[in-house]
Amino acid sequence: MEYKQVILVRTDIKMSKGKTAAQVAHASIEATLKSDDQKVKAWRNKGMKKVVLKVKEESELFKFKEFAKDVGVVSALIRDAGKTQLDPGTITCLAIGPDEVKKVDSVSGDLKMM
């Protein structure tokens, strides 16, 4: 069975490449820490596939968070601390999974890559 994780990033807020990378990393780690140990182990054994996708705005992140919940996939919504480029509490991204590719794709399959 194949596993993957996707991270959805807002495109309506302007983040530098470094800031975006940091926010994606925060999301990936947070979702992994919240995930079932067996799924994480299987995902790690298969190479820890991650795909970064884009959404237009904050409301989409909440929509996809609900989709993930509906299919039983872990997600992690990231709010920035506001110490550099963004205002405190700005929601930047959402990680979904790691979980079975089929389940993750059922949530985010139509989104485009960053």
C-alpha cells in the first residue's frame, strides 16, 4: 500500500520562498506527530512522499480540513507566530496525512502543485 502527505499553501498571502518552506515544514511535522504510528511507519518505509499544493485563500484550507475529517484523515492547520513576515495568527497552510494515497487524493486530488 502506498502512503503520502500533501501540504496545501495559500497563494493570496505573500510569503518568501524561505517562509513558505518553513510553514510547509511546520505543517508536515505537526500532522505527522498527530498521525497513527503504524501509518507513519509505513509512510517512512515507502520514502515519505510529500506533495505541496496551492489554494487561493484561507477559506479553502478550512474546506479541505473538513473534507479530511469526513474521510478520517489527520490534518494540521498552521497559524504563523508573526515574528517575521506575517501578522500573528495568520493561517498559512494545511497538511493532510500521511495516509493511504487513495484517501489523501480523495481530499485534495484536484489541486495544482505549487
